[in-house]
Amino acid sequence: MEAKRDRVTQHEFRHDRHTVSLLTDHLVFSPKYRRKVLLGEVAEAAEEIIRETCNELDIEVIDLAVNVDHVHLFIKYPPKYSVSWIAKRIKGRSSKLLRDRFPQLKE
């Protein structure tokens, strides 16, 4: 009996004008000193901001989990972006918007 293999299907590939790609990454972000600040409204706002940012950048969020002291983000992204560039955009925007919305986070 042959074991089933998980295979990537053709529809999972990203087809652009000159490229075919399947770029995925698992990112983990944590607040400074791994403080437990991602609770309640802050956690909901963080998830919303991250999803909006990814949507604007044409990045597909495969999975997103906001924990009290870190965020797991699994994404599929276009080849025009580097992982470091994506992380910088998501972390920078979410940090600024969360600190603007919740002043107690600035401490």
C-alpha cells in the first residue's frame, strides 16, 4: 500500500507575468521584553492591523495566531518582496497603530 503524499496542487502556485512561485514563511513577532500586552482589544486590533497590512501588500494570510506575548503569522507572498521587508512593514505599521490607539503600550 502506497503512503499518501501531500502534494502542492497547481492552483496553489502564484502565477505572475514572468514567474511561477510558491513562497511561504512562518513569522513570529514579540513585543519588547516579551511583555504580555496582547490581550483583549489590543489582541483584536493587532490581528485586524496585520490582516489589513497583508491585504494591502497582496500577501495571503494562511494562519494567524495572536498570543499574549507573541504573534504567529504564516503567509504566502509574492516574489517581489523579501521576508525581511515584509516583517519590517508588518511590525512597523502594527507597532505604530497599536501605540497610537492604546497609549498605555508606550511605557
